[in-house]
Amino acid sequence: MDLLLIMGMAILTFATRYLPFALSRNLTLPTSWKPLFGYVSIAMLTAILTQTALIRDAQLQLSVDNFMLLAALATTFCAAIGMPRSLSFAAGLSVFLLLHQLN
Amino acid sequence: MLFRHSEAWYGLRDTAPLLLTIAPLAASFGALASDQGESPWLILLCSTLVFAGAAQLIAVGMLAVDAPLELILLTTLAVNCRHLLYAFSLIGHIAHLPKRWQAALAFVLNDETYAVLSQRPPSQSFHHYYLASGLAAWGSWVMGTGVGVLLQQQLPETVLRQLDIVLVLTFICLVVPTLHNRSRWLCALTAAAAISQCWHWPMGSGLLFSAVIAIAVGITMHMHNQKTKEAC
């Protein structure tokens, strides 16, 4: 790792984050597009969390041995039926810790 | 106004649980890079200036196999493409701000901060909320890297990896309550199904592909529903 690599990575990372902001003054987005941006967060966050929960040791672990997956399903169920965030989180974490204790 | 009632305070408060997932990942980066004989100062400088978890971890792996500089930079660009999507979706909150604010907010944009921002309703002080959240994440990333460099092998990898559970559960708690119609559910399910098939694609392209496909499916369904409503 040298200074050139670090500076290169820093500039490229910043550029991907800053470019849309830099263009924002000259870019007028139709108001009808506004609800569509909600799909960006849903898609990106779901992809990240699914990847984190399902990929263990560089393998897809779609089985009951994957406690993170079971905990995720418990939290998803609780959140989907309208439980408050804190309780949904606690439910998933409880499942995760309980399964680890029993294992 | 008291700090505890300010947008900056709420930004810190909402981001706090996610710092538990950032710090271990940063510690893994610090330990891994240090284990490969990299200078502690360069490792810390990298986390301070780059602040891109996935790209930094991939870069360390590529350095271990003597990958050329150009390829590492290209990979960084590909892995960070998702930030373009994040930034585009935030334009409405950012466009009126001075350039220096925009630059500062762009620098601290990351997955965890975007996750909390996407839940925050627009307000006059949205940028304070954003900056506080981003700086908390950045601070956690730099400090976590320092801990990783200092402790190196003493960090139990299995314990660090299990902390991912906080990220998974928190993201679910953020996403699921926003799935209030069929097109949003379809978008989420598409993202989950797609990433389970293309998670192994190189340079994080599977993640970006899954998100783009899911956004396309969600928006198509959304527009179809709008047309149906208008026709009725």
C-alpha cells in the first residue's frame, strides 16, 4: 500500500459520492420522480443485508444452521406485522442468541 | 436550542447502533492490512481519506496477490458505484447547500448513514442530521482501524463476524416498515433473490446488479399501478 494508491482510491471514492451533488444545481428532477427514489434504498439495503445474512465463509448458506438467517426471518416477521422497531430488533437478536446457546 | 433536541443529535442517536457493525469491519481491515506488513500510518491514512469499507478490504486482498495499481483502482470504482445511486436519491435534500457542505456530505456518505437518512423526513436541518451521522460512522471507521492495527491477531475473527447480526437486523427494521405496497415488497424480494444468485460476481458487481434489477422491477410495478389507478 503506498501513497499513490491511497490517493487514487480516495479520489475515486469521493468522485462517485460527489458527482451527483456537483450536478444537482444544473439538474432539475421532475417531482414525479421523487417517490421512485424510495426504491433505491429498499433495493440497496435489502441486497446488502441479504448478502450479509446468507453468505457465510464465502458460501451461500440457505439452511436452518444459519442462525443469522433465522434471526433475520424473525425480525422480518415482527416488523411486517407492525411491531415497533426496537421490539422487532430484540426479537431477532433473542432468536440469534438463543440458538447460539442451544447449539 | 439544546444539542439533544437538534437534528445533529438525532443523527448521532439513530446511527449509534450501526457503529457496532462499522467498528468490527474496520478492525478486520486494520488487522488484515497490518498482518500483511503494511505501515500502520498508511493503514490509518487509508481509512481516514478513503472511508470505503468494502473497497478497502478488497484492496488489501488484491495487494496480497500483487495486483497492479490500475486494477485495484478500477475495482474501487466498481465497488463504489452504488454511492452514485445513493447520492442521486439525496439530491433533493442537498442541491440548495453551498459547495463546501456538499463536499463534506459527499465525503461521509456510506451504507449505514444512507440507511438512516432514507428514513428521515425532509427538514431545514437535514444536512446537520446527515453530517452528524456520517461523521459518527467515519470516526468509528478510523478508530476501529486503529484498534485492528494495534491488536492484530488478538481479535477473535468469529466474534467480529457475528456482529454482522446488528447490521442485518437494523437494516430489516429500517426497510420492512417502508414496504407499504406491493411494488415495494416486489422490489425488496427481487433484490434478495438476485443477490442470492449473483453474490459471487467480481468487484461487487453482483450487489449493484441486484439493486438495479430490483429498482427497475419496483419502478415498473409502481408505474403500472399508477396507470391502473388513473384509468379507473
